[in-house]
Amino acid sequence: MSFNKKHVSLVMLLGIFALSFAIHADANQQSAINPFCTEGDVTPQMRALCTKMIGSATKWDQAAIASVNRISRKANRSVKHLLSTIEAKLAPSVPISKKSQIMQICKKGYQEAIEGLQECSSLITVGPFTSYATTLTSIYTSFEDCKDAIVEEKTQPEIFEVTRFTKSIQRLVDVALIISKKDPRAAEYNDKLSKGEFKDSAGDPSLIGPINPTIS
């Protein structure tokens, strides 16, 4: 009987220890998340990815530029090889004219996305604050154009590399969009709007000046 009681007590102690350890680990993980990655109902996985992308950035423009640079590096590293893969994997059953059309859509979509990322680098610190998030949304769509063109061709099987790349890079763009919601110009704009300071401009965001850049 005494052995059973000791056994039960030991199991309970181990359970309490395990629970305490899990709570402590979760608290440490939460404290390690960068504050720019905590917008709204962002999943723990996306918060972790976001923090990995922007590291210990303490200024909004640092975080935004880090996220855009991460997307740009992946795009520039992957697109050329991906286009070669697409061309090689288009099925013989796809008409030559259709193959040419798909390749044009893919090249255009990826090029527009890369150009949009270059534009984002300047929109982070200048221009209407809404332009940055709008451009990111366009980039998200541009990265999807190629996959859509392939899927729409009924005689063409899915090209795994394209699907994987699209999903992966769109997750990175999602992170940049999460960070964009922390733009200090948005808070300033909403504050002025709530105070009725845009009576003659219908809330024109262009009245919000550029933020002070912290990255040279």
C-alpha cells in the first residue's frame, strides 16, 4: 500500500513538473516574439516566422525593410531556375501557343512582383502610408499568376515546384502585411481622422508625411 502511495505521489510530482516546464517554455516563447509580429489573431507559427524574418528589429521601418529584403532574396534566388523548370515540365499535350502564353504570364508575374518589392523599399519611408500595404497585396497576387495560368490549362498537370514556391513566398508576403499594420503613419492618420482634421481632404492619407528612417 505504501509503495502504491509513493508511486502515485511520484507520478503527480512528475506531472506537476512537466506542466510547470511547459508553461515556462511557452512564456519564454511568447516573450521572444517580436512585438511587430503580434498583430490581431496571427497564428503562433506566423508569429515565429515573422520573428525569424525580422530578428530583433526595434523600429517599424527596420522590421518592414527586413521583411521585404527577405522576400526579395528568395524571389531573386528562385525565379530564374523556376522558369527553366516550368518550361521543361510543360506537358507535350499543351499546344505550343499555350506554352508560350503560360511562360509569358509567369515571367510577367514574377517580374512585376520583384519590381513591386523594389518599390516597397522606398514606400516604407515615403509616400502615402496606404501605398505600401497596397503594393504588398499586388505582389501577393503577382506571385500567384503563374500557378493560376498552369492550373487553368486542363491538359497540364500541377507543377509541384511552382505550387511549393508560391505557397512559401506568399507566407513571407503575409508576414510583411502583418508588419505593415504596425506602420506608425497609420496610427497618426487614424488619430487625425478621429479628431476631424481631414474635413477638407476626405481623409487623404497623403497628408501624413514620411516617417523618420532609422536605416541608412
